[in-house]
Amino acid sequence: MADLTTNVAGIRSPNPFWLASAPPTNSGYQVQRAFEAGWGGAVWKTMGDPILNVSSRFSAVSFGGNQVAGFNNIELISDRPLEVNLREIEETKRLYPEHAIIGSLMVEPDRDKWHEIVKRVEAAGVDGLELNFGCPHGMAERGMGSASGQVPELVRQQTAWVKEVARTPVIVKLTPNITDITFTAKAAVEGGADAVSMINTINSLSGVDLDSWNTIPNVDGKGAHGGYCGPAVKPIALNMVGECARTPGIDVPISGMGGVSSWQEAAEFMLMGASNVQVCTAAMHHGFRIVEDMIDGLSNYMDEKGLASLDQLIGQTVPKYSDWGDLDLTYRVAAKINNDVCINCNKCYIACEDTSHQCIDMLKDEDGNDILRVREDDCVGCNLCSIVCPVDGAIDMVEVARKVGDEPMTWNERQQLMANAGSNQ
């Protein structure tokens, strides 16, 4: 059986599945229930100066039968006294010594305040710290969260302040509400971060009620932007993890999060460079016991692949993730319709005819039955037909043989050849 134990910058846990800093980790009772269910670690809900939360504070976006395709919240950090959180952290660590407890922290950009809270939280027995530079609402208006996380110098400076006194590994949690997350990831590393985690939630408004014209959610008729997470943000998170994993200078472990709902998504994040994953929305939707399927599924997958440990999985796709200019311009695929499987719904034909390259013909076979056929020479291999097709196996994307003389060439190589030709004239 594959070994699922993880070591993220010195923080050990029995498996790579951590609960993210969020409502599911708001108390010792919840974290202890999570550990009983099988979670390898938990990032305690962010602690700092006491705050007041609003009501209501959650909303969701439903799509395609998924009741929570995306999740929006305007909740802030822990509204419980720091002393209570610390007492429960100490108790939970005593009861579950093999599980990872990470203290999530947020205070204003003040060196003394960072020093004070770091010392107090570490004294409670946490295995590591996570600095919350990502929260996009409420706290940002007070100069914290993403207000700091969007400024590389503030990330670097505050990380360095924490490292002056921290005795446990320091993870810096980054905001996705920025043009290029690698800038702030580099700043965190320069400040001494032992690891980075990403992504925090994305600025969002989940909807408007067409009867009342109130935002969703609203607080007595007033609304504000919140943080978006859940399955819908996975492609954004996966890209940001991959960008950081392949960028020189970001040579620390990555704790990945953003839409992880199953073992398959966890494996994708790890293939793209994450050393472990954090989960929130899926646990809020389905409860703590979803981790059982995550553990079993990942373990079985690794056994099938012949992998003994997660080190053999982490980062394996990163070398394949590049820039558009490095893609082969002469490589071609074309759609092939399997008419023995096709149900003649014509969705591929409509999609191609209306919005793509008009390369699918509606024909009759020798028995007079309707069939669809792709004109390979006109197909650009965009994949649209296979995406809209509702039947597995009805459309394959097949590699097309290169034409004589078509050697692999990228746009970057082409530009270099043109530049060399120009300089030789």
C-alpha cells in the first residue's frame, strides 16, 4: 500500500488532506471530529484581534445539477477570543499528537503585534503557522488580508517579522486577487517563508435577487463583495499552483487549495507541484467523512501507478507546463466520430456549424441512416465537438500525421529563425 504520509516544510501529517482555515476549523470540537474522520491536518480558523461577523454571510452558485458549484462568503476571521482558541488548540494537540495543527494568523502590519501573536500561538503547541495574506473582504478594508497580500513588499516585510521569532515552520497564504501570483510568492520566499499556500478566495458577488433586487447574500438590504471558492475555482487555483511550481526562486513547498472535492483533484494539484492539499467547501457541503473516499481513492490510484510515496507523484506534470510560445505549431489532432456509438443528437454539428469551423457534414449511410462525418482537412482540432458531446466514446480526438517537411516548431523557434534570417540579409 502506498505511503500517504506527508512532510510540508517540516510539518508532518498522516496523509496530505488538511482542512483549510475556514468555518470547519473554528473550534476544537470540529477539528477533533475531523481528525476522528481521518483528516491528516487542520489549519485553525484565522486568529487575530476579536471581530464581529454579519448575518447572513454565505451564498452558493448552482450549475448543471451541482448545488454548490461555487461558494461565496463574507465571513471574517475567528470571532472567538484568542484565549479560547489557544486553549482548544492545546487540548486538540494533546489528544491527536500525530495530526498536524497549523495556526492561521492575521494582524495589522505591525512588527510588535506579529511577534506577540506568534509567540502566544506557538506556545499552545501548533506544528506550524499560516499567515493569512489572502482574505479579500472585511479584513482587507482594515489593511490586512489581501490588502497586504497584493503588495509584495508588505508580504516580504511581514513574513520576515514573523520569522524573527517563529520556532515552527511558516506558511504564507497568498491571494489570487492579483495579476501575477508569482510576484508575491517570491516575496514570501525572500521574507523567509518555509512554504506558501494558495489560493485564498476570489473577489466575487454570487448573484442578485430579481424580485427584491438585493444582492445575494445581503445584510438588511445591503451587500458587499465576498470570497469565492469551491469546484468552480479549481482551474484558476491549479494554474496558480503550476505557475509557482515552475518559477525559479519559488523553491519552497506549496500547499494547494481551491476546489478540491475528491482524490482526483488532489492528485491533479500534487502533479502540478503541491505537496499537499487543503479542503473547505467540499467538507462544508458533504461533511468530514468525505476524506475517507479521498484517502482510499488516492491510495488505490498510487498502487495502480506503482508509486510507493507521494514524492513520486508531486510535481510530475510541472515540466510539461510551459508558455504558449513553446507549443508545437505543426502538431495536429482532428475529431473522429464513432457512428456506432453516436446517438445523433447533433450537438457536435450545431456547435461546429454555429461557433467553430463548419467541418462536420450530415450524411446518410448505405442503409439510409443519418450519420455525421468530420472533414479532417478542415478540422482544426479545437476539441469543441468532443466537449459538447453527451456520450462517452462517441468522438475521439486523433493525432493527424505530419505533412512531409513539417518538422516540430514552436512560435518562439519560428521567431528566432525569422530574426536570424533578417540579420543575415
